[in-house]
Amino acid sequence: MSATVISGKDISTSIRETLRERVERLKDSGVIPGLAVVLVGDDPASQAYVGMKNKAATEAGIHSRQTTLPKETSEDELLGVVAGLNADPDIHGILVQLPLPEQIEEPKVLMAIDPSKDVDGFHPINVGRLAAGDLDVMAPCTPRGVIEMLLRSGNDPAGKHAVVVGRSNIVGSPMAALLLRKSPGGNATVTVAHSRTPDLGAITRMADILIVAIGKPNLIRGDMVKAGAVVIDVGVNRVEDDTRERGYRLTGDVAFDEVKEVASAISPVPLGVGPMTITMLLSNTVDAAARSAGIGDA
């Protein structure tokens, strides 16, 4: 029997409806959530992604401001832009689109963002708060989206053995921290595997919940998954495909057609985790706006 498909697109749509209601309540209190997105250079993928973020923010009723800088921008100039946004009371969330040109040190820029406006959740202070189990910290968007997908699909991680494949600072490490927290979406027993893990299949077959974010197409095959496991595929990889007009197709880190015959539930690529990442960015922005105004659950 094929697995139930966990649609990030459907869950995202539901969350965004609630976000619009929260934004309206904030506006009634005199607060308009503001998101600033800074783009340096003309990378087509980054431009497209920023465009999606701006569109989603506008649809949610969030004020979205984009600053586009030439790729020759110096590090000091970019830090000056960030400082201005930190001081702007109309901006509650700041996102600097990565990657940045080689003349700019990404860690220095991320550290310059006011932690209370760090809607990506990448500032070292927020990383530390998350690792310490702080329930009020803004978590990185993709891992937070995965937790929402699990909870809203009826797959609470509490008491389960969750295996995270991947240890990046963007997904793998904060994913493990969220699963460990003493809060809804947490309380799991967590194992982290990665590219240096010997006999990866022996580890992944232990998982009640398997979350894969390692960036290798079709790495996880059907025989690497325990029967009845819940599988969340975070990977998005371009694979050459001459049958497609654009010459490629998108695939995840999980061999979907194989694993869906073993798992009880699985997320697809695309339309799985992807839509949730932007939705959690919007949610973090609304959370930041409410906190700045001293409004609880607005």
C-alpha cells in the first residue's frame, strides 16, 4: 500500500490563511508587520526566490521592502544597509539573501542583523537559544516548516525515534534541536547522520521519522527505510532530463517511487517542504512584529 502524501503546499495554504488573520489583528492594533529583503547581485535563482518571498508577503498583508544592490557592493556598504534596517521601527524582519558575492563574509553580515529581526534564525544568538531549548526563539524556516508538516499530518514526533540525515547549520542541526525540545513537535529521540556516516542504511532503517537534507538526489532508497516510517524529503536537486522542455527535473534526496511503497507517509519534491519555508518566513515576521509591539498571540 502506497504511503500517504504529506502536501506542504496544502499545509502552507492553511497556515497562510491564519497568518492573514493575525496580520489584520496587528493592523487593528496599529502595527503593520514589515519584512525587508536585501539582494546583492543578479543571480537568477536568488532573484526568483526573492520575488516569491515578496509576493507571498504582500498576499499575507505584510509590508515587503526589497533593497537590491550591485554585485560589486562592498562588505561595509552592505553592513551599512543592515544597520539602517536594524534601526527602522517599521521593519520587523530582515533577510539577506544568500549566497553573497565573494568579497563579502556571510557570517559577518548575519551577525550584524538584530537578533530580534533575524527571521531566518541564523544569528549565533538565536542558534544558541535554539540549542538551549528556548521556546520563544525564531527557528530557521525550513526546520520549523518540517515540524509543522509532521504535527499537522498527525505524525507527532514525541516518543518517536527521529533520524536526521544532514548536519548543515541551515537544516540538519536546527532540525535536530527542534525535535529534541520539550515542546509540541519535539520530545523525540534524535540521531543525526551525515556524509561520513558508515552504513547509512543501518541508521536510517531505525527511524520512525526520517528527515533527509543532504543534497544528494535519490540517496535514500526503498531498502533503507523501515516499514511504516514517516519520511520528509528536504532535498531539492536538479537532474538532467531530456524529456523536459527545460532540460531538467527536480528531485529530492529520497527515491520517491521506491520509498512510498515502504513508508506510511512521505513528502514529495516539489510541493513538499519548499512551500513551507517561505510560509515560516512570513510566520517569523509576524511573530517578530507582535513581540516588538508587546502583543502576545496576535
